[in-house]
Amino acid sequence: MEPPRPSFNTRAVLSLLFAVLTVLSFCVGVAPIPLTSLICYPAALLLGGTALWLGWSSLREVRQNGGRGRRLALIGMWTGGLTLLAVLCFSAVAIALAPTIFDLLRQAWTQLQP
């Protein structure tokens, strides 16, 4: 009879779950729906940071105690970290382009005025 396989590390599974939620939040923030980025980008930052932290701590646990979940933790860490980087890049581009966009909107508004 074979010995029972150890169960997956709970933090590794949570890391993967938070990583998936991070990607969903980021994708909704990128969608062309007004003001979604104001809610979704901070949520993606929080969820991505949580996925990164949970993945890192679960890797330590798996390394110390053995068990399963190393791949889940790595996927959660990479997905959370890359999505954090994407949110920061999108935010930086939006901040850099804000004056130009506001100027274009002001010019369009003055042309519409009688």
C-alpha cells in the first residue's frame, strides 16, 4: 500500500487564487469603462502584493516541511509580481500623458462652445 501523498500547501493555493483575482482586476481596469481604473488598479496592487507574499511564504514552508504546492506558489508569485509591474507601468504612462490629454480635452471643449 502506498503512503498517502501530502496535501497541497494552503498558502500556495491561496497565492494562485489571489494571482487570478489580480489578473481579473487588472483586466477590468484596462477595459474602456469610465473610472474602473480608479477602483481596479488599487485592488490589483493589493491582490498582487498578497499573491506575491503568500507565494513567497508558501515556498519557504514547502522547502522546510516538504509537501506539495511549489509550482502553485511559483505561478502565484510570478503572476502577482508581473501584474503588479503592469499596473505600475500603466499608471506611470497615464500620469505622464495626463497633461496632454487634458489639453486636448480643453481644446475640444472650446471648439464646441458657440
